[in-house]
Amino acid sequence: MSTESRIVIDLDVPGPTISRHLYGHFAEHLGRCVYDGFYVGESSSLPNEGGIRLDVVEALRALNIPNLRWPGGCFADEYHWMNGIGPLADRPGMVNTNWGNVVENNHFGTHEFLALCELLGAEPYVNGNVGSGTVQEMSDWVEYLTRDGDSPMVRLRKANGRDAAWKVPYWGIGNEAWGCGGNLSAEAYVELARRYATFCKDHDGNKLYRIAAGASDHDLAWTEALMKAISSLGGEPRNLFQAVSVHYYTVPGSWEHKGSATDFDLDDYYRTMVKAQDIDRVLTGHSTVMDAYDPQRRIGLVLDEWGTWWDVEPGTNPGFLYQQNALRDALVASLHFDVFHRHAQRLVMANIAQTVNVLQAMLLTDDTGGLVLTPTYHVFEMNKGHHDATSVPVHLVDKPAPYELDGKSLELLSASASVKDGHALVSITNLDPAASAEVVLDLRGATIRDHRGRLLAASELQAHNSTDDPQAVVPAALTGIARDDRGLRLTLPPHSFATVELDL
């Protein structure tokens, strides 16, 4: 059974640029993301450079990762950066009280993180400690990282083997200050944010993009408090911080019982996709509040934590948040990206949680050299053509009837499109778990010289990749694309994601 849909795409009507930073990543000191994920130590038998695992780097370089957020997350507000510099043997350990109560040796610190970013070709996004730190501690960290010439922090950096300053544009002023970052009220955090932002200086051509720790989900009052701190209604924002953040996780169940990543039924699937679709409403709400205080959209919105969150895999440490990653997760990601593209005028960055071995990861690794590319990884890779491309309008003129669940409607077809360098990329997701979608791409405003399609699909929504079956969910050629008087005609199988590249 299939339905026929028509998607009108105006290829000659430019919209806002889709920043590559909407495809950013997040690496927290949590479980096996940093240690045993990115970092195995120089004594490891696995190929590494300065302790950084090279097969992980190679796999992630294929995604053109634009930025990497570190060290947290909740961990950021208990991390004291001075303990993570200098000779490894001299670095004091610490207890990670947020994630598993494990002892960390601080062998992966500032220099290792910046080396990782250089290997990945990613811009660093450093999240500073507001919850248990001081203004001077964060100010010194900025100086240590970004100042040239001479100063106490520059001399310390050089003594630790790095002469040249790094370029570190993105700087988080704490994390989840309403929760693990201090359990502060919005008003209390605002006063701290203004103070911290004031003393985090631009040094020697490194212009900081300061990101204030923002709201969770639908907390519009928190965003309004941040905007009031730097702007009157409709006024010119003060240059204290350049963006505010928001966090949103797809958790269809309760926080106590989130459900399994791979053992779920159709009702679980529909609830998941309804929750994922709601990111549109969340971003619209925060953007609307920001528009009242910043109609010129000078202040960016940053979704620096997003993704699915399931119960941990049986037998693993509950504090390590290790979960499998099925085709369902990939569809959550593809749906999110369509929403991100529509919000590209205000949304300037997004960071999936997290890159390796934690939550909705790109990669799953083990200590024997095993490495698995997850279905979500493939969505990121297939969508690379949207990086810094110009969004174009997409209209679902004819579409399947939405699925109704508990008073909420789930649209079963999602799409977005962009143009760049004589090419267009169209992304399409069929969320119907049972029916194929016959789709006509009604392409207007350009001549199509050639086309190519790719498909991410599997026979079951629960399909996932593992070391035993690493190819269970991988991209394949999308066959059967036919010319149509209006453009192109194609068929998407149930619960699938596809991209179509056009030569214009």
C-alpha cells in the first residue's frame, strides 16, 4: 500500500543560509564518550595520536564535523581546567559525581581536546564552569587558550608545550543553570551570566561567541529573562553574550522509564516521533520570545543538546548512558534536521548528544578495536550537502493524512531542500511505518540536468548496527527515480530516509 504526495520546491527562491554548525556535536566526560571513546591513551594497542583513537577520528572526519562541544554538559560545572594541563603524571584526579561517580585521571584535558578538534577539522566549543567555578577561573581559561604575546596564562601555556594561541570562538557560560549547573533561578543566573560574559575577553583577534546557558524544553520565561538582560523590547542588544541556548531531548516515556532503544512496538514508535516533531514548536516559541527583544535577530539560538534518550543497555553502568541506535533514531535525526533548516534564520548551532558511546551516538566502540557506524551517523553523512547551503522553500501540497495519537497529530512526510554551488539537495523522510510513499518532486525555478538518490531503510524499525552485523542499516542507491512533467517521481519504502541530489 502506498500514498501519493507532491512536494513543491522553489529552487530559485533563496531563504536563509543553513549554517554548517547546525550539524555540531557534543562530547561530555560521561561514560565511554571521552575515555575509551575518543581517548585511549598513548599506551593503547589501538592506533592513536597522542592518545586520541585514530579510527574514531577517521570515521568522524567523513561527517565534516563543524564544531565539538566539551567538556559538558553537567560535567562542565564541576570541571576545573587547571587540573587538566601539564604533565599527565602531575594531574590530580577527580570524581565525576554526575555520571557514574567514577574517578577520572584528567589525562584528557585542554590540550588533548584542542588536538582532537584539529584532527577532526572542527571548531572548538568550550563550556565553562559557572556552577562551582569562578569568574577569574573562566577568564584565565580564555586567556590561556586565545592570547598571544605575553601574560601569566600565555607563559603557562608555553610551558606546557603550546606556543601559538588557539582560535576558540565558541564559549558556553555554564550549562543547565536551572538544574545540574546550580539550581538557580533565571534572575540569579542572568546576573552571573552578565558578569562572566564581561570578563571573558576577546584576545588577539579571537572573537568570542558567548553562549548563555538557556532553557529546557518549553521554559520560555528563562529565555525571556536572558533577553531582558541584554535588550529592551525591540531595542539594540547589548554586546554581552551573542547567543542563548536551549536543550530538548526526545524522551517519549517518563524519565524513570524511558523505554528500550531496540525493543519497542508501534505505539512506542509513534509516541517517539510525536515527541521529536514537537521540537518545531519548542524552537518557534523561543524564537518568538527572542524576536520581541531582538527583531533584527542579532542574537543566535543554540540547541546545544538534542537527541533520543533511552534506558541504558542491559548490564551496562546506568550512569554511563550507553544505548543502542536503531533506524527509529535515524528518523528522529532526519526529522530534526528538516525543522532546523526551517529555523535557520534564528537557529545558528545545534549539537547532538553525544558523539561516541553515549545517548544518540554517531559511533559505538569497544576496547578490542570494534567500531560501529550507527544509523544516525548515516543521516549526518547523507545531509552534508546542506552545510552552509541556501535553504529554499518546500511545500507539501499533497501529503498523507496525519496519524492521530492521544490528541496529537504526526505528519507522516517531512522534507527540506537547499542549493549550493550549482547543486541542490532534497531530504525526505517517510515516517509511515507501514506504507510506502509515492512522491512527486515538483521542481520549479531551475533546469535539472541530472539527479542521484540515496536511501536509508531497513525491514524493521528496530534494525540497528552492531559488531556482529555492522551493515544492517546503511545507505544504498535510491533506484527507480523517474522523470515527471513536474520534475521527478520516486518511491520511499516505509520508515525510510532519502536524499536526492540535483545538478542544476
